[in-house]
Amino acid sequence: MDSKDLLSKMTENADSVSRIHKRYSLTLISPSSPYLSLAISVIVASATVAIAMFAYFKTDDKIIFHLPLAIAALLATQALDSRLLKSQYSKALHTSAFGNLLWFVTVLAGWISVPIFSKPELSPIYITEGMLLFASFRIGIFTSVFGAGVKGTWAICLVQPLAMFFAFVPADFWIPMLSDLKAISYGLIYFALGTVWSILTDRAGGSKIPSTHKILQAYVAAWTRNDPSEMEKLMEERSQQSKVSTFQIRFRSNNGDCSFVVPEVHPGPFHPIGGSNIPYLIYKNLNSSAMVMHGVSDHSLNLPSRSQVEVYLSSLAKSKVIHQGNKCTKPVTVQVNKARTVGLLFDKTAVLILSLSPHGMEDVPLYVKTELEQYTKNRGFENLLIVDSHNAMGEEILKQDSDDLLQAAKSSLDTLITKETLSVEIGYSNSEELKISADDLGPGGVGIMCIKIENEKFFLGWADSNNMENGFREEIVGRLQKQGYNLLEICTSDSHYKARDARNKHGYFTFGSLSKPDEVESWYLNLAKKAEQNLSPASFETLQTDTEVKVMGTKLLDDYSKSLDRTMKLTQAFLLGTTIFFFLTMF
């Protein structure tokens, strides 16, 4: 496969992941807490009752009686929903908030349609229509999110709307309003739209994805209840067996061992599923004395479940030594336009750290790795470890930037092969003793490795985080430079761990989005001093681990992406049709 084919394949995979990630923004529509949903429900329901009393029934003197009754019916049926559907109470609150908003909008639209369309009087049909629209919305939510059957949903979809209806509508209006054929016709159309939408969207994945609703329900369980079991089961069933490699440079000195790790597996897909926290788990597996980098890989190399994570971690004990030595070249940094490469040569093992910071990028394309591996073989290197520094946020990498990375990397290799390898001292320090608590960091915290060659000291920084704020790397490197510490690079692990929910477009907090430059500077400065104190003559081993494990693969990502795309198109079509029909009823 040539570089064009690899680029095309990588682009298709990136497109699938990008399209899936964009759907994440839909979860932000939901209120941030159940208490907010409860407040919305109560306020909106109160507004609906007030408009009904004042404008529709002209019985504003009875609102003191009907309003508390309607709120009581609302609260009671919210609790009943969670019991009937065997779901979290918070979900019932979110559903109730949106449903009551639909009812309020219908009642308000009916009221203002009178002067707009010069109607002779305000008909209570809009209250009935709003109630039935509320019920049809519940059909869609109950079947897709809660996993209820269509027949069962039809039986309970009217529970809350009807209870509230009887609570605030005067008794002498009950029979006329509920027997209005036009209102019933509107309701049946809404019910039919909700039911057909539910059936079609559930089958949107075709034979490859038998039920999109099951995936949605599994996602919601993982997201809201921290229960990954069902999502992992669904993904592992369709994942593919593959061989993945993990490379380490293990440094041995009188002050203990530490490892520089480049795994082929990719963190993800999202917390708490599968290998989302894999960098930290590798870090702990290596006695918390490791810097776990992001290799050249993408989401197709996600581990789909915790069972596969265990298989992978246990294989690290079977690593084989492929090279030993005790000498290293001084680092070489090459800048080509936006692209920057830091290179080191440990005997015959080359290490390249690639970055576009502060401009940012997505995962380094696979063809860059393939071409560089061939280049190193042609130049007589035995091994190559490529690190995607992942230290600035950006879009899918442009071909020009990829080519610049290649040029910078090749230039680094050409220079490294001419440089003298010298005895090396290594010092390592991590933040275990600092007790850092930061929501934009994973549990691995931060770490620093000090590399002393002759009389020069070089530092390499690491953060267990999902990328970095643009320019944050430059800020910290500049600050430590002023303190006399040559910080070559700061790399992140690209961990998909989340300390708490992030209600932003990314779904996570990048390093530097919450932590302030002053405190991060103090962390790295503290660690740099400790790493310097821990310096000791070191030897090293280059290790390789090959593991047979299930990974998600590009096909699974493509199928999920296409299924979501079809579901969204169907949803948009039904929303458009429902909205058009709703406005027609206003006439």
C-alpha cells in the first residue's frame, strides 16, 4: 500500500471519528443537572397553567387551586415514570422538562395565533394538541433512550400529560376537549410520526448495526451511570483480532528504573469504556515510573473492553529485549514551517517526537510512520520509536503539514546518524508525591525525565491528559527556560479519562484549560529539580511486546458513523415534517 492509499485510508477513518465526535454536541442539549430539569419542568408547567387559566378558560381566580394540583401531578408522575421504565429518576426529569416545553410552546402558539390569523376566538384545542404532542415526544424518548417497547410506550405515554391535564383543566371542559375529533386526529398523526421515527431510526444501521437504539442506551448507561458493561459487550462482539506492538526504552540506574513507552494501542473510545484510561494503566503496570507516550495510531486501535485491556496489560510482562546499550546522542531539534521534530539516538534506536504546537493537529497520519520506518532502515538504524506529542488542539492534519513533519523527521535522522553517541545519565521524577488534583489531568499526573550527556542537561516533560491548550506548551517551556531548564518538549498521553463531565464541544478538558500556568510551572520546576537530583549513570534496554488482542478497527467505526448519519437524516426529516404540520394546525 503506497502513501496515497494510506493517506486515503487514514482520512476515511478520521472522517468517521470526526462525524461520530460531532454527534457528542447533541448530549449538551440536555440540562446539566436533574435539578435544573426539575426547575425547568416546574416553571414551564406553571407558565402553561397560567396561560390556560387566564387566556383559554378565563378562570384566573381558580389558579390558586389548579396550579398546585398541576405541580403535584407533575412531580408524582415524574417519580412514576422512573419506576415504570426502571430507569434513573434524572432521566425522567430531563424527559419531563422537554415534554413540558413542547406543551407550553403549543399553548403559547395557539394563543398568539388568534390575533395573527384574525381568528374569532381562542379554542382550547391547542391545549389538547399540546398534551398529545407531549405524549408523542415521550414515545420517541421511551423507545430510543429507555428501551421500552412500542406497545408498552403507547400504554404509558399519556400518563404524565393526562394527569396534568385533569389537574388544571376545569372538569366541565374534560369531555368536550378530549372528544374533539380534530384534536384527536392531530394527536394520532403525532403518535404515528413518533412511532414510525422510532422504528426507522432503530433500523438505520441495517444488517451491520441491528439496533441503533441499543447502542444509544448503552452509551447513555456508560455516560450517566458510569456503567460500561453493555457498551463494551456490543463493541467487543464486532471488534477484530489484531496484533499490536508496544515499544519501551527501559533505563536502569542506581536510583531505580524508569521507562519511556510508545504503545501502538490508542486511548479511547471514551470514558469509561475499554482502553480510555490505558496510559495510566500502563503507567501503574510499570510501577508508576514511566512516561506513556502517544504513538502514531488512531481510534481504530482502541481496545473495546476491560477484558481486552487486561489481556494487553498482562502481555507487557512478556516483553522481549531487542537491544541493550548505555550511550546516546545529544538531542536534535528541527523546525520546518509549523512542524517540529525532536530526535534522540540511543545506540541504534532512534526516537522522534513530532509536534505542530502551537498550531495543533489531530493524530499523525499512518503513512508518516510507514515512510519514516522505511527511511530508518535505509539509513542503518535498527529501531524507530515515533511519538505524536499531542500537545496542541487542532483539526485533521493537512497534507502539507504532514509532509513538513516528514521533512523535519528525516532531517533529524540524517543529523543523528552523524552525531557521536556518549555515555548518558538519567533522572526521573513524577507527581505522585505532589498530590496534584486537577480535572484537566488524568490520574497519572505529570512527570519529567532529565537526560544528561557530557555536561549538558535536557528535560522531557509528560502529562497524563487529553491534549493541551494551544500555546500552553510554549508558555511552560518558556517559563522553565528562564529558570535555566532546557525543556525539549512536553508530550501528553492523550488519555480519554475524565475526572468529571465536561460540557464543552470536546467532551473533555485539555491540559491548560483548567490548570493555570503558574501552578503548572511550579509542578514542572519541582519535578525538574528532583529529576536532576536523581541523575545517575544509566544503561538501557529497548523492549518490544507483540500482543494478540481485539481492537475496534476501521470497519466498526465506519459502521457506527454511517448509522449515526442515517439516524440524523431521518430525525431531521421527521422534525421538519412535524414542525410543518404543527404550524399548519395553527391555522
